[in-house]
Amino acid sequence: MRENLHRFFRAARGAGVHVSPAESIDAMRAVAQVGLTDRAILRDTLLLTLAKSQDEKLALGDCFDLFFSQPEPPQDQAEANNDASQDGDQPPSSGSASEAGGGQPAEGLGPLAQILLSQDRNAIQAAIASASGAASLSDIRYSTQRGIFSSRILDAMGLQRLRDDLDEITATNPALAERLRAALDALREAVRDTVSQGLALYAREEAENLRNEILRNAPLARIERRQVAEMRALIRQIARRLRERYSKPRKRQRRGHLDVRRTLRRNAAWGGVPFLTAWKRKHRDRPKIVALCDISGSVAQVSDFFLLLIHSLHEVVDDVRSFAFSSHLIEVSEILEKKPPEEAMAEIMSTVGFGSSDYGSSLVDFERDFMSTLTPQTTVIVLGDARSNNLDPRADILRRISERSKRLVWLNPEGRLAWGFGDSEMPRYATFCSVVRQCATAQQLERAVSDIVATYQ
């Protein structure tokens, strides 16, 4: 059972449930207390010890039901006919239950043949489970491996010996051979079901990783409609990683260097014995981030992803002010802090989104109403394509923003080859930026935001 639990933990991770080594140890201890006889209690125990949220509880419940549901070998027509023939006046004896027409007895056959002819479903399921472990079914990753693992399981169960038995009894007892072939066909189907179950359990993580890797490198502006939900899920995973990596309580400051003068003065009453020590600490300014997000029609395809990442900043950095704009600019900090990501994005987009972009007018709004939020400790992040529909870009305001802040970072979803063409004002704006990064993919966006947040840890 210990090995089964380890395989279950692996399947749970593939289902999206984060199971740490410490949590798996706690789960195994809890299972040791409640036992294995009651499947409902076992299920509740694993859910209580492993799931940290409602989504994880649902995913873990589905994973448990799939993992512990053993596919039963279907009862073929030959077995049904045999059972019907045994319902007459002559009940079969235990010693001759596997004989057919008075031919060769099952005692002369191999273990697999005897199990199949006995029609003991529990024994067949136990044999399949044992062979699955021997064949390392938990290593299956792709649907193209179904045939390979099916063959491995059948070989581990003794398929070659069964074939030899069939060759021997075909000439002497055709009825028994035909019955054994029907049982073998049913066994093959049961093994295929077991492999399909293993594929559903253990290949999900690999398939999801492959799909996410493709999405991470796909241009955000060209995501197909059917991929939008998957991309949002990927961005949420990125945001969760940022929270887990950077929102943990900061380590205590190191004591620094011993301040000898202050230490001696403080301990003058004890003859200079340093009972009380004084240390020199380096002062660190409190970090601030101001984020300006373009949610106009030209970047409508990627605005959701920008807002999701900005939402994560509010959970990572203590002091964040967020603004969204298309033709005019509004502050959205309170919306992002008080509402879930989906609700916050919907409200922001309905208020100021999908309009015609006007960077000059939006910068004017920011300078008029929010310029006082900038200090020498502020990092300003602009997320947008810098396309202002041939209107005045007001680069002079961006220069003043750069002068008042610690640094100005511009994240552009367009490729660098498009900067400066058409109505793009990116080359003019880049003059006043400390960092200019292309963020055309989710991977580039994650790296950029991670680099920004990491400087404050």
C-alpha cells in the first residue's frame, strides 16, 4: 500500500495538486491511523491532509476516484455460456471447474491459464495490478506508449507460458483451448483499460507541461480563441509562482557590523563588559511600484494577461499603485486589491478598456492627478505597445516621470521589428526608460516581472 500511495501522490501532482514531501508524510501517517478498509474514510483522509483549496479538493477527489477504480475484465460470451451450462443438474466440482469436455485438467497448465479458467475476478485484478507495478506503468507519458505498456504487463503476467499452454492443448482439448483463448481476449481488453487508466493518471502532468511550454512561447497577440482559457490558466500559474517566490515573509535583516563606540558607551555601567551590543545596519528604502497598463483596443488581446500579472504584484509588493488607460487614465488599485482577478479585470475593461489609445492624453491625466505618487524610491512600469494613433505622444511628460522616479521600465507586447513603424512611438519613449523589454510571450512577461520584483527582496 505504501507504493500505491506514492503512485497516488505522483498522480495527484499531475492533476495539479501541490503535494510536498512533508504533506505526503502527514498523509501516510493519517492513513496508518484510519486504515484502508473503508474507501470513503480513506478518500476523506487524503483530501483533508493534501488539499489546500476547493479547486485542489475537487481535483484530488477526481484523481482518487480514478486511481482506486480498478477496471474489471469484461465477462466474455464464452464464459457466460459456460456459466449457463453449469446451472443444470450437475454442479461443477472445485477440482474439475477448469475442465472442458473431460479433457486436460487445469492443474497441468501455467499460473496465468489457471487464473483465467478459474474466472476469479479478484485474482485477475490482483494479477494485473502486480504486473502493472512490475512493468512500471506509472512511467507512461504519451498515448503512443499504450501498446508498449500493454505488452509489458501481459509479459509480466506470463503471456509466453500461456501461449505454450494453448499450443499444447489445442490438439488434445479444442474446447478448453477455445475457452482459454476467449479468456485471453478478455484479459487483453482489461489490460488495455488499465493502461488507459494509467495514461489518464500519470500522463496529465507531462501533457500539461508540454502544452504550457508551447503556450509560454506563443505570441500573446496571436493566441487563438480556443487557447484563451488555457493561456489565462497559465498566467494564473505564473502569478501564483510569483506570489509563492516573493510574497513570503522577508528574512530578518542581518545584524550588520558591530558598532564598537556605541557598545562601549552602552555598557559603561558594567565596566565596559559588553552585555548590550549595538550594530550598524544599512538602511533600505521602502520599495514602491507604479504600474501603467494600456488596455486599449490595439492590445485588447493581451490586456487580460497584463492585468493578471499586475494583480499578482499587489500580493507581492507592499506598496503598489496601479493605473489603466486607453484614451484616458484611471487608478485601479482598489479594484485589484479587493476583488478576485476575473471580477477585477471585467470591471476595469468595462470602465476604460477597448477604447482608442491616446498615450499623450493618458500621460496628461497622470501628471495632473497622480504625479505626487512618484518618489526617488519608485519604479514605474508601463505595459503597452506605445501606439498613440498619430496623436501627440507627450514624451516630455514621460521624461519628467523618469526624472522623479528611481527607474522607468517599459514592457512592450510587440516585436522589436515593429517598434518605430506606423504610429509606434516606442523609440521616442525608450529614450527616457531605464529598461525596455519585449514581452510578446508569457515567458518573456514572467521573466520581466520576476526581475522587477526580485530587486525588492
